[in-house]
Amino acid sequence: MATSVLVGNASRLARAIGATPASLDAQGCWGLAVSQRRRASSSSSAGVCTDSGVRFFTARSRPIDQSASCYAVADRLHQFAVLDGSGVGGDKFAAYCAGRLPRNVSGAFVASLSASRADASSSSTQGLRPSCGKSPRAISFGDEGEEEPADVAAAAKRWQAALSGGVALCDQQAEAETLQGGCSALFCVIARSGTYVASVGLGRAMVGTDMGPALPLQCDEASRPHLPLAGATDGLPSRMLGGFGTAARGALPDVVRIRHENSQRLVVLGSPALFDAFESPEAPLHAAHAALRAGRSPAEELLLGVDSNADAVALVLVLPPGVEQNLPGHDQLM
């Protein structure tokens, strides 16, 4: 069964997907299923990762052909992305990256496994190698102070490196294609060793842990918006895809790891315009949590307060308690 990749800007992305790496094709990882459901001013979708029970909800404030924002869902890979284009050509740039990022990150993870097994370096792409070190902000939270088993720690290191390298490589690929514009990007992977969020640009990722009906939702931020540089007049993020490795606008993401807990978790990935509509970064989490309990789509709920002229995408993930038990092994992609 091929992975279903739902793309929220599919009309622009179909040509960007292109051929897939042979190593991934051999595993039957890649397929393309296009989501183009529309309403008068927005569209939405929902689904479930059948292996793990992770549910996902998406919604957008504008029709696809009027938006510079997009999302991608690779359900069998447990990978999710929200991208927001900037500048002239930003819509095409975001769609291009939505097609590249799952391949790049997955390919980097598989290459890392192969390298560790063969004790030799390898690359997941042809002709391009990301020149990147450790992410500027690579942290983890949850169960601080606990010593981890060696296989968990090794898997965490692989995923963090795959996310950093995959995002940086996407920037190099876009430069090689001489694409115009740029984009902010949030990329989330749910793995046995934890939930990982790579962020570059102005989007936000929030994580909420349901502590029980009598306790408040525990809220944590898994991103840090890269605000425009002091004195900048273009309003572009200080870090973004499309910076093409310059000192002023590098593309290396922050990577955050959230260790699993035996509680239901919500992850909200959202465009800057989505969070601008709320009084605090935590407010969308509370709104999504309330909608979920009431049986409504949390992603659609988040867009109710967004200005009608705003361009925003919401992607909400719901992780069941004990999700790690149903996820691929530490040395497996899927």
C-alpha cells in the first residue's frame, strides 16, 4: 500500500513531486493522493494513521488557487508539514518544498541507518549534499533527567540530524532550481522515540498534553518564530527556506523533540496568520482541545476567528495514549 500524501496546494504541487528515490520506491513508501475539497472560502480534511491511531485534521482559510500556504500529510510515514510562502513566487516555493521535505527527511533517515550499519557515509540524494551542522536550537522536553536506553538515544540523534539535513537540503535544491520567493516551514515526525518538530520562519507549533478532566491542558511550544531582523524593511523572517544559506537568512531549522507520555496529546501546526488571531500561543491549543471534546474538527474550529482576508492553514494532530507502542521500530522508517 502506498503512502497517502495529502497536499493542500495540490494543483501547484503535482509537477513538483517528480520521481522518488529508488531506495524509497522499493519500500512502497510513496504515492500521491490529492485533497482538493472546497467550501466557499476554505477547505478541510481529516484522517487517521491506521497503524498508530494518530488522527489528523486540516483546514485552510482560502481556496487553494488563492493561497500561498499549503500542508502535506504522509500518513504511513507519520510526517506532517505546514508551509507559508513569502515574497513573489512564494506560493510555488512553498508547494515545491511540500513535495521535497518528506522525501528529504525520510531519505536522510534511511541513509543514516545505512551508514551506521555499514560504517560508511551515504547520501539520500544525487549531486547535492547538505552542508549543515547541529541545528541552532535542538532541544527535547518531557521526562527530564531520565536516562534513556541506547537505542532510543541513537534514534533521537538520527531523527534530529535527518530533520536538520532534510530541511537544509530542500533549500539547496530550491536554489539549484532557481526558484523565486521563499517560505516558512513546520515539519513534524511522530516516531517511536518521540514527536519531532523542525521549524524555520514564522509558523508556530504548539503541543498540548491532556492531564485529565479535572486538570488544565499542559501547553508547550515546539517552535520559536524567526522574526524579521532589526531594521529589515521587507518583513521577511530572519531564517527561512529561500535564504539560500546566506548569513542573513540561513535555512537551518530549530529541532525540538517531545518525549511521549501515556496521555492524549494534541499538536497544532499553524500559519502565522492563524496565531495572530489569538491572544496567546496557548489559546489555539485550548480551542482545539475544546472542539475535539465536542466532536468538532479542531482545525476548522481554529479558523473561525481568522480574518476573512487572512491566508492561514491549520493542521492538528491527536496522538492517543501509548502511541509509541504502535509506531515503527527505532531502526525503521515505516
